[in-house]
Amino acid sequence: MRIRDEYEHAVEALYARSLMVPGLNTRLQSVETHCLRQLSASSAEAKARLLTLKRRLAETQAMLAASAAENARLNAALKAEKGKVIQAENKLAEVQRSTLALASSVRRHDESLRAGHERSLEDARALQK
């Protein structure tokens, strides 16, 4: 109890001395008011920045989700197009094989006709002699 009384007495004495210094109390209140204003302004600015950052985060996350969906759609379309390309390449190879076979068949037929025509010409010449 005695220590508490001494403490309170010391605080009162210091307060009384601070009142004796001209303008100290006013100056301290002025500094305190200035600090509170700065703190309030900084707090308001921080809240505004926080809201801006939260909004930007939401926009970025939405854009990321949309990009991921578009990427998935494009990958699926690419896979489908690759399948079509493979089918077209297979069909092209088949058509090329059949074209080569047909050309070979036509060439053999043409050679056969030519050979037959030449035999006919030779036979006709032989008959004319």
C-alpha cells in the first residue's frame, strides 16, 4: 500500500511539474491530436487500399478461372482437330495408294491395248503383202 501511495504521489508531483512548464500540456495535446489524425488518415487509406486490392484479387481470380476454362476448351478443340488431321492423313494415304494402283492398272491396260493395236497393225501389214 505504501508503494502505491508513493507511486501516486510521484505521478501527481510530475503532473504538477508538467503544468508548471508553460505550454507543455497544450503542446502535448496538439501532438496527440496530430498523431490521432494521422493514424485515422492512415487507417482510412489502408482500408481503401485493402478494398482496392480485394477487388483486384477477385477480378484476377475470375480472369484466371475464365482463362483456365478457355484453355481447357481450346485443348479439347485441339485434340479434336488433331484427330481430324490424323483421319484426313489416313484417308489421303489410302487415296494415294488407290490412285497409284489405278494408275498402274490404267498403264497396264494402255500397254495391253497398244500391244494389241501394234499386233493388229502388223497383222494388217502382213495381209497386205
